[in-house]
Amino acid sequence: MSMEFSPRSARPDPPRARPTRRSLMASTGVLPLLLAGCGADPRVSEDPQELAMWYWNRGASPQLIEQLAEQIPGTDKHLLADMIGTTFDTKLRTSLAGNAYIPDITYINSNNALYFTNEDLFLDLSELGADSVKEDYYEWKWNLGMTPKGRFCFFPVDIGPTGFFYRQDLFEEVGLPSSPEDVAAATSTWEDWIALGAELKSATGSFFVNDAQSIYLAVLDSSPERYFDKNDAPLYLQPNSTVRHAWNLAVAAIEAGITARIPQELETDRNAAWSSGLTAGNLGAAWSTQILEESAPGTAGKWRIASQPVRAGNNGGAFIALPYTCKDPEAAMRLITWITSPENQAVAYEDVQLFPSTPESFEQLTYEGDFYGDQDPLEFFSTAAKTVPTSFISALETSISGAFSRELLNVETGGKDPELAWSHTLAQAEKVLAKRGVEV
């Protein structure tokens, strides 16, 4: 893949004026902190030949980063890559708010909506030629990089298309549909999926999935509608909203007894359930293939993957952005398009299992394992990714989604009445939004 940039006599000025301390404190997306030394160069690196980049462990291919440290292709610049720990978002937001120690390039996780409120802190990559490679990426992933104002600030890296992992041997033992095609055909709706789970539980004692949260997210992540519309009007309050539908299905699964009631954070219990056959399925993203292999190695060859009801969703996947202080946006853009090219996304998958957002990458990849029998997870998920819908994730979603998860957990593990839990969820969401000046 090649990329052509329009010639420029000098690097472009930042498209927006530098935000003031007052504007940052009034926003909801960036921490209102100022750091010492704000009068100095706000960038991490003052070396004009060096671009500084922040990322996290396994967020980028070490092999590719090593090459970029020597030279960014097509430029006379090189990369200084800094791996940030679990405080990544806090560190980045604090640096942006304080206008100090800001990287020239930064990775941003699937929570990029967190930064929509302060999108002016990032360059519009369309102004740097990004659209010339747009066709190389899954359209829905590209669209997730657009801000509410229509600026393309977040460039696609990896993705997390979803499906239904299941124990084929356990399905076969009791005469249930067992091939991926037959399981998908028998579970074309979520109601049918729950019914099949109830049959399996009755016949084998095995649960369909570990927790109801995975069902809630699978429904929501595969829908074009989420919590808010593009004007931040709350869709979840509508009786027929996707959020309410996802909640109802998760509750129905709990009441049908097909969830093992093992919260996602209890990894040891989760892994034991998969290994023993206590839990015979998992609604997960492409990156779950490796998790299952590592968590339940004794079940190799017994798992298969079927299309989940309705359509695939997306769970996870990162972006790359350029803060407005980037010292050389054109060189940084060359880095972005090089490291996320179809060829190099294939390298990143082999290196750190980042599932490509470029369909062409799969022409260079092969799966040689037998954990899923003769089924190829790469082929399955690259095909599933084609059905993921374009959706809008509001910055407000990040502030209220936790309330839905907590109350659903109360229903599943604490026996709380589902309608009472729903009303408490809405009350919590309203309270959080009120603090942000949003009336619902």
C-alpha cells in the first residue's frame, strides 16, 4: 500500500487554538490538572528528528517499533516509543490538560469516545491525507474514528469481531446441533440461542456462558444503536431501545439458568469452568481464541466457533491519534499509515495477536493450530468482521455504562429483582449525567 501526500512548504499549524485552563476544567473528557513547567516545550521530546509515541504493552508490534526507532519510512525522522502502564488514560489526559509532556503520537484504546469532548486537542487526520487509504480498512472501524463534529481524529489499528465459542463434543453427546453451521442456524435469534442453552443445561448440567454481562455486551456491541444518538439524546430511556433489549435478554438468560454466574473478573474460576466443561460456551471477540487456548489447554480440539445471533459485534480494538502539539504531523502520518498497513498489521498479528482492521492482511496469515479442530479462527473472524454494523459511541456512554453492568451483576449473583435493578440503573445514570449538566 502506498500513500501520497499533498506537498506542503511547511508543517501545518494546529487546526484549533490552544485550549485554556478554563475550557479544560469545564470539559468532561480531560482531567483539569496543570503540570509544572507548562511554560516549556509541551512535547515529550525536544529533538526535532525524533517523534515520541505512547502505547501500552502488546498494543503494538515490538518488531515494527524497532524498525521505526531506526527510521520512519519516507522521512528523516525516527521514533522514540514509550510503553505506558495501566494508568495510560490518566497519564495522557493529564498531559493534555496540563499542556506538558505530550507525545507526538499516541495510541488510544477502544474508549476513544472518552476524548470526544476535547477532540480539538487532536489533529484531523483527513487534512493530512488519511482518506487516501480509507478503502484498506473495514468501513465500520474507520467510522469509529470520526468525532461527533465529523473530524477524523482516531486512525484504525486492530479490531475485535465477535462470535460464539462452544464445546462441540458436549453438544454432540446430547444430540444438539454441533457443527458451526448447524449451531448458527439453530440460533439465528437471541431467543433461540437462550432456548438452546436451556436444552444443553438440562441434558448435561453445563452452562452456556459464564456470565450474563457477556450476553448484554454481545447484543449491544452488535447493534448500530447504543446508549445515545449523535446529538447525545438518551436512547436507552426508550422502551424498545437496544439497551433495554440487551438487558431483557441477559435477564432471560439468567432466569433460564444458562449462566454460571461467574463474573468476568474472576479469571481463575472462569478458566476452571471452561476446562472442566462446567461452562460449555463463550461469547467473545477474536482475541478470545488465544485466551481459551491458554486457559483450557486440556480441551484442545473440542471447541468450535459459530456465528452469534443476528450479526457479529465488535469488542475492543485500538486507534492512533496525533495530539495538536505534534512537531511533524506529516512524518507522524507516514508512521501511522506504515504501521497499520495491511502488510504490517499481518506482522503485528503474528507478533502480538492484534487482529487486523485491514481485510487484505488475512491473505498473508495462516492458522496452523488444532485447538478448534479443522476450523480456522482467522477465516471465521475476518468474515464475521464484514457484518459488524457502524455504530455511534457517545462520550457520555463511558460515564453511565458501568451502572448497567453493576446492576445486572446484582440481578445475576445477588438475586435482585430485575425491574427494581433497572429502575436503580436509570436513577444512577440520571445522577451521573446531571453532574455533567445533562438533563434526561
